[in-house]
Amino acid sequence: MERWIYNLYMSCTYNEDFKQILLPTVYSVVLVLGLPLNGVVIFQIWQSRKALTRTTIYMLNLAIADFLYVCSLPLLIYNYAQHDYWPFGDFMCKFVRFQFYSNLHGSIMFLTCISFQRYLGICHPLAMWHKKGGRKFAWMICILVWIIVFVLCAPTFEFATTGIQRNRTVCYDLTEPQRSKQYVPYGMALTFIGFLIPFLAIIVCYCCMTRILCQKNEMIGPAVREKKDKAIRMVIIVVVVFAISFFPFHLTKTMYLVFWAMGETTCWVKQTFSIIYKCTRPFASMNSVLDPILFYFTQQKFRQSTKSILEKMSSKR
């Protein structure tokens, strides 16, 4: 059966010339913007490490995940610009694919932690941990998230590999064609655990927050109003991140896996869903640029320090 699927796959030649322009362009933009933005976020949080809040601890780990992923993009930019040619060896192929998925699901889970933290602050302010141990608990959560992400994405080292196509070495996006049947259950489980469950948790948090945030401003005090405005900004940015990066990618990936596993599907259908999926894949990396924006618009101290730096730079000119 596996050999039959493999032969059918190999008899269907995909035209993916669009990747030579789309992927290097998007990845280059993410590299140029994501590297300094996440570097600045890490530096700013590190400077104020003695006064970290639970939210900034989650954002620090989010920025570290994004920064590590962005550092791997030069290899992918070269790969797609050279018509899928991969000269960096099998281990680097596995590592780059692992970097992509660990960043993707790590970002989703840390955004979930940030959203839940904001939910507690809006809906259950008296239940917040303001005493000692709050930051320690946040660090424990971060360690747990990294462990979960590593366990979820570790099979990528098993499935991702290099191969020969059209007389050149390539790095397969998911796995080699003859292992497609084995990969589909893992790919579905990764989407369910690493995206759907956190996504549903965020929806529940935001639905509860909306009930509080929609109250009239006259009914709340200045301190609560400021917290409300901050929460609204966070909700908008997180929704934008999911709308651009996470939801389209996981939707098209799921559809791609379904049709990939269907041996009787026509070549045209397979190629259509392959193109749709691979067009959303580079935009999944856009969260590495959007996440620092979340930090900027929800952290007043960061905005003030950035403003002062820009003013000093302009005054020197």
C-alpha cells in the first residue's frame, strides 16, 4: 500500500515555481524585520529583569523562540532561491524544520499563556498572584511549555529528511513521499494539540473578557479603564496574529494532509492543495514580526524607552 501511494505521488509532478519568488521574499522580510525587533525586545526585557511581571516573562520566552527561528531563515532563503536545492546536509534539514514547528507551536502556547494572564487580570483581578512566587510560577509554566513543545516537535527529527528529486538534493517540507501514510496521524495530532486546543482556550478567555470589556466606561475607574484599554490592544493584536499566521496555515495544512493521504485523488487536486498550503506556510513565519508588535503596544515602559531612544537619536542629527 505504501509503495502504491509512493508511486502515485511520484507520477504526479508538481509545478512549484511560485516558491522561488514568494518564499525567499517573505522569509527575507521576516529576517530583516524579525531579527532586530526580537533582539530589541529581549534586550529591553533583560534590562528590566529585576522587575519582571508574569506577562513579560511569557513575552521574553516568546521573543527567544522567534529570535531562534529567524536565525535559521538564511538557509531556507538560499534553499528556495536555488530551486529547492539543499546543500546543508540531512541534520540541518531536520533542525530547520524542527525550528519552524517549535517556534510556531511555542508562539501559540506562549500567546495562550499571555491571554490567560490577561483574562485573570480582567475577569478575576482578586485571584491574581501579587505576592512572591508569582514570577517563579510563570517561569515554571515557561519550562513546562518548552518541554511540551519539544516533545510535540521532536518527531520532526524522525520525519524530516533530505532526498533526491530531479537530480538534486532537496529537504522535504513534511517527510519523504513513501512515509506520507505514517506522517498524516502525527501531522493531525500536532495540529490538534499544538493549535486547536490552545486556540479554543484563547477563544474562551476572550469571550469571557469581552463581557467585561464591553461595559460602559462610566461604570469603571481610571485604573480599570487603563487595564481595559491595554487588554483591548492585546486582543486585537493576538487576533491579527492568528488571522495572518496560525489559522490559515493550520487549515490549509490539514486539508493538504487529507488529500495527500487519499491515494485516489487526482493529480490536479493534489497540486492545488499543495500550492494553497505552501502559499500560507511562509506567512506562518510572520508571527516572528507580529509578536514584537504585541509587546510594544501592551508594555508602556517599552514604548516610553523606545520613544526616548528615538528622541536622543533625532537630537544628535
